[in-house]
Amino acid sequence: MTDDARLRARTDDLENALRIAADRVEPEVVTDVETAIASVRERLALGVDHTVVALAGGTGSGKSSLFNAISRLTFADVGVRRPTTAEVTACSWSDAAEPLLDWVGVGRERRITRESLLDGDAEEGLRGLVLLDLPDHDSIQPAHRQVVDRVLPLVDLLVWVVDPQKYADDALHSGYLRESVGMEASMVVVVNQVDTIPEGRRESLLEDVNRLLVADGLRDVPVLGVSARTGEGVPELRDVLEQAVARRSVAAGRAAAELDRASRVLLDSTPSGAPWDADAALHEEVDALAHAVGLDGVGAQVQSVIRRGYGRPEFGEIQTDAVAGSRARWLARAGKGLRRGWGDALAAGLATPAEIVLALRRELETIPLDTRGPSSARPLRRTALVLLVLALVAGVVAVLTSLDVIDVGEPLGQILAIVAVAAIVVALALSLVALRTRRTLARRRREGVVRSGRMALERVVRGGLLAPTERILGQRDEVRRLASRAQDAPHGAPLTAARGLPTVPAAPESSTG
């Protein structure tokens, strides 16, 4: 994937993430990320085929002379004439840089195209480079500073030009360098006029510059010593610029860094929140609502009516305070760790206590409160009654026979007595079976009411609490996923100094300026 395609995909991801989170993060975050997206899209509209390098520095640092030395032209104003204008000077190694220079704001009379047929391949390594010479950042004319501040965010590689006398200037360090932390891969510091420093002191000078950079929070920034007057170090600086051009990803470096920064801002405003167990919360609130609607009591009523044969079970008034407490408990658990905007969105997404009560009433109406007895009870009772009548008749006949009131024969009398006893036993057994069947049915109906009721309550919790929670938290996770995907590891190797002028090693962190 090309830098252009990668940056466009990352920008789309960040924009989609912001679209979801726009009303759930701080307004300043929205403005910041929107500005970053607009800036990157504006840069991408011009393509990333050019590498914009800006020479920035203070008065007397020799930026213009260095500009001419790099371009091998005498075009930038040098000396006392330089402070008379607040305009940017540009030299481009491309015929297609005009729209880009218009975008940067370089006047037509302040730009020149460097590469020509007369150069052959001498300038091939810088093909695509756009070199800008900025006004002095410490000029007493406010317009100069305004130009510098406007152009700096637009460049791909920033070359800070300092001189041996004013490299520790606080205006440079506090006003610019410390604000550039995170942009080290797109920065080079050049100490100009090293020809004025004895050779034995040059290494310590570069080390001191690097020490100040580390104190500013900038590590691994290439530091070069050059002389625009004698040409010392200029080939090495051109090598660094060629690396920037060849690397190509430097052209998109600032856009990528801006996307990284804006993505971090959005991620910081959308923390992942505390982990929570949705299943445990669901079970807990179903229990709470079961108590609020008196589910167990109604089940017991159904059981009692079936066993005793009278009564009318029904759900009473729902405890609205308990419902409100259940909702508040759910919100506290699911919203733990959410920032205010996301917490407000979650609270607004959950069903209100009144809505939950209404949903409970609708669901409770669907629960069958069947109090009918077992279908086998009546036949069993009738059979037992018949057997009891038979036992009574047989018993009476047997007794009368034994008293010689009637004469049916001794064997028949004994048989009738046995039949009477057997009928009584069977009748009692059938009665016990009927009672046990009724009690079993009553228990099952009670369990059925509780089971159906809990299922109904779970539907209410899922629809009014769990579903909106999953939606809001899913949107939060999607924002974090997109914002994380909008971040990307830097591509290409960092810039290094060349030809015997290595980057000065970072000074120990304990060093002070």
C-alpha cells in the first residue's frame, strides 16, 4: 500500500471514529481532531510526491546563505536585505510543485525551479524536493513570526539553522523546539558558521546543542555542523535531504504524526472502561425485579389454589423504587470507568424506570396463572367414591350375615367382607394418588410460573438495559478500534547524518542546560 493510500485509509478510520464519538467527547477534542483531519485531507489533496523542507532559524543564523548553498543558486536574499520581507522563498526540484507552493503561500516572485536539463543527473537525488527559506522566527516584526508559525505545520522536514552564538536562545527552545516533541523523525538541527569555531571545539559544541535538545525532550535528532560560506558540511546536509526525498514516507511524516496525535487524543478521551460481567449483572437484576414484582409469591398463590381448590392469584403493584434501584445499579456497574460523555450516552440509552415498569406489566400479563386441577383427579375421586359405596354395601351385607339377620351363606359372607376391605384399601389408595397428583401439579405450576416469570423479566432486562448497554459500549469499542487503526508505526529509517559527520550521541538524561 502506498503512503497516500495508507494515509487516506487512516484518515477515514479517524473520521469514522470521530463521527461516532462526536457528541460523547469534549468539544475541544472534537475541534482538535476535526482540524487534524481537515489538515491531513488538505495535504493529501496535493499528493505526497513532494518533500517539503523548511529552513527555520533566528536572525543572523545564515539561513538564506545556506539556502543558496544547498540549491547551488544565488536566489534567496542575504544580509541586511533579508529582514525587509516577511515572505517565504522557495526552490523546487520539480515542475509540478506550483499548486503546493500556492498552498504554502509562496509568492510567484519568491519561487524558482532548480532542476534543468543542464544539470543532467547532478540533482536527481533531490528530485521532488521543495526547499523553503523562512523569515527569522525572532524578528522584531510580528509579521515575520506569523509567517513562520503559519508555515511550520505544513512542512515535511524541518531544518533548524542555529549559529554558534545563539543556539541556546530561549525563544527558540521554549517557543518552538519544546513544542516539537514527537516530530523528531521530521527534524534536523544544523549549526551554521562552524568555520568560525576552532576545530578542537566543534565536537563539544555539537554535543552541547544535542544536550539542549534532549533537555527539550527531543532525542535522536540529527545535529550537523556546516558552513554556508566555505561549503563545509553542505554535501552532508544535502545527503540528509536526499535521504528524506528517497524515503518518501517523510513527505507524509507530518500527516502521519498528526493522525497519530489526533488518534491519541481521541483514544485518551474514550478509555476502555472497567471490565464487567454482563451475565452476572443480568442474573442479579432479574433476581431484583423478581422480588419487585412478587414473582415467588404469585407462584406460591398458584400452588395454594391448585391444592385447596379456591382463590385467585394475581400480580400486585410493582415496586417502582426497586425498579429504579435496579436500573441505577446496572448503570453504575456498566458505566464504571466511562468518561462523562459516554456515561451520559449510556444513561440516556437505558430504559427509564417508568419504561421498565410498563414493560414488566406487559410481560407479566403473558405469564399463565393456571389454577386448574389435574385432569385425572375427578375420575380418581369418582372411582374411589364408587369403591367406598361398594365397600359399604359389602360390609353391611357381611355384618348382617354374621348376625344371622340375613342368610347368604357363610362363604359369600366372607367374600363380601374381603371385598369391602379391599374396596376401602383401593379407595384410600386412589385418594392418596389423587392428592399426590394434585400436589405434584401444584408444585410444577408454581415452578412454571417462576420459570416463565424469570424468562419474562430477563426479556425486560435484555431489552431495556443489556441491549442499549451493548450498543453504547460497542460503539465505544468501535471508536477505540478505528482510532487505534488510524495510528501507524513510522515507515522508513530515521534520518542520519552522513560522510563523517554522524549524529551526535544523546546526552545523559541527568544533564542540565
